[in-house]
Amino acid sequence: MDALHSACRSRIERGAMSILADVNARITQAMKAHDAPTLSALRMLKAALTNKEVEKGRALETGEALHVVATLVKQRRDSIEQFQKGGRLDLVEKEQFDLALLEGMLPPPVTAEEIEEAVARAVAETGATSAKDMGRVMKAAMTALAGKPVEGKAVNDAVRRRLSA
């Protein structure tokens, strides 16, 4: 699966294949391999992407599709945490499998250095000087990092550090 995974990722990065087309191709492969867990996760992803397309009334752009995947990743992490608290290890394993598959669909996460650079640029652009300007800085930093998998909390922490210094 790793070879297929990296091949699909490189096609997505080159823009030669939409994420939905990639998911469809992987669904076909999972069906042929009788890989029920992978098939289940891919079908869930396809449903989320299709629902977003219907909501938008058009095909999703790559950034929008990646946002859908990132949302599903966050949901899986939240579910894992809740299932662990509830002692449902069977569901934790399923969610972890789904999480690994979904994370593999995303480009590499943004590094701390990239976040710091985006925050520094945002502070300079907005002329922020205090914590009162946090909203404007967050908006500018998140816009600069758009289309990349980044957690808002990491950006928020970087902005707080920058504005309190």
C-alpha cells in the first residue's frame, strides 16, 4: 500500500489527478484486494468529498478537497480520544486505521519554522503590537498557510508568543 500511496500523492501534488479520482482508483484497488477496512475508510472519504461537491454545486479545487480530508483527520483524532476515555479499544483501532489512511492523503504538515515565518509576516503586514491585534494576525497567518495542513492551535500559540514578546 505504501508504493500506491506515494504514487497517488505525487500525482496529486503534480495536479494530474484530483483527490476524488485518486480515491475512486484506490476504492477499485481495495475492492479487488478484498481489503474491507481500507474500502470502508475510502468510501467514507468519498462520501465526504461528494457531499462537499454537492454543497458547493461544483467540483472541488485541490485546496478545498484537502480541507475536507483535514476535517476528517481532526474528527478521527477527536473520536480516538473519546473512545479511549470510554474504554472502546476496538473502535480506537478502527479510527486509528482510518486516521493513518487519511493522513496519508494530506501533504506533509507545516513545520514550526513555516508557522513562525507566516506569523512574523502577518505581524509585519498588520502592524500588530499587542494581544488586541490577535484576530487580525491569525487571519493573515492562516491565509498565508491556506491549502497546507496546519492546526489552528499551533498558529494561535505562535501568534500569542510573538505578540507577548
